[in-house]
Amino acid sequence: MKDPRRSELGAGVIDGKIYVAGGRLDNDFPLDLLEIYDPATDSWTPGPSMPAPRDHAGVAAVNGKLYVIGGYGPTTTATVFEFDPRSSTWSSKAPMVSPRAAFAVAVVGTKIHCIGGLPGDAHEAYDVSTDTWEMLPEMPRGREHLAAASIGTTIYVVGGRVAPFPYENYAALDAYDTVTRTWTQLPGMPTARGGLGAAALDGKLYAIGGEFPGVYAHVEEYDPTTQAWRRLKDMLTPRHGVAAVTVNEWIHVVGGGRKLGTAGTTANEAFKPD
């Protein structure tokens, strides 16, 4: 990324480009930035600012549009902003049922699932095709600063923590079947951590970075077929509060904090699992 260095941001992929939205500076102020990275040209382009600054928001791309949901601005919000790259414009959509931040998001079909977070452990889904929300079964173990990714019609929710400080970190992995609307507890990842990123590639889940008691460079892979975890090569820059997305067989990990709490970075690292 270009300056400013920031963490607690989000990203989505549209037509092979990574749209990175929001985040917070080291002084804890949320940002309204939108930046677009093109892996084909290894270049960044500024986009139009969001209608309001946000950090710890849920960010996802569906049907060629980017959505920024909830987060801090600076207080907890329920807003939903939609960005259309074709017209280069932002618009407001139906708000969340409950204002939340630091939750996990995953996309299945036309729905963006928002799971856990601060406050509460709610699970609600936004249907971009109808601009409506619905409440769904809560996950078995409520937590915040967690991460998620979808593989087929199943959402894998990993890690996270619970307050107050000093935090209790979770290694937990829970799977939500969007067809049967049921949760299953799966083997936890090797390293318990919150503030991590997650991405899916070739039918496998990747848990990346995170924090507490230190800041992690860990990359751990989960194979749903064998229900087994393995650790892969570390990131070059230990970070938490990252945005992780998959583009053309590469997982990109953007931004994040280099120290507990803040100390953001402009890092953009990509790796291809073996």
C-alpha cells in the first residue's frame, strides 16, 4: 500500500484487483481510504473515499461490488456502504441488525455472513440481491477479532479472542453449513491467536498472522478432507489486523499492525502454498 501505514482494514477482489478499504492509523483514528491494487501491473491506484471513516469493519466483494459493513467510526456502527467500480460511486444500504465491529465475514452466493465480533456473538447475513438482513444460528463459541473464509457452501471461522485484557485467545475452528444451517466444531489450529486473517485456496483454509501475547508471522493450513493442520513458511512481516484475499492462486496479505495494538504497516505480501 501507499502511506498511510494502517491496520484493522479490509479488502475484496473484483476482476482480479484488490480493493482495500478503511483501517486505522497509529493514533487510533479510522480512515475513509479506498485503494486499489492490480497484481498484474504491481501498482496501486487511489479510489474515491468512503462516505465515512471505518476500521474493524467487515469488507467483502460480491457480484462486482465492494461492501464495507459495520466497524468503528469511531463508535460502533451498523452502516453498510456499497462501492460500484463501474460508476466509481459509493451508496448506503440497509444497516446491520446489530452494530458491531471486529467480526468475521465470508461470502456464499449472494450473501455476506457476519459472525461474532464486538459486542456479542451474533450471526447475521446480508443478501446483496435483496438488500435485506436475516439472523442465523450463532456459532458455538462467541469471540471477536476472529477470521473466516468460505469453501463451497461451508464457512470456516477460525481463531479470535475474548476480553477483558489480558485476552483469552482461541485456536478454535468452527464450520457453518449454509445449506443445513448447522455448526460443527473442528480441530483447532496449532497456534491460538486473535487479530488474524483468513483466506481459502484450492479447497483449503489458511490462518495468517495475528497477535497476543506477541505478533505472529504464522501461516497455518487446514485441509477439510483430512481435518489436519500444518504450518507453512512464515510471512516476511509479522502482523495482526491484516486483510487477506486470494487472487489467481496467490494469497495476498495487506497492511496490519507490527506491534500489539497499532504500529501499522504498508506491507503487501503474497504467497503461493506448495
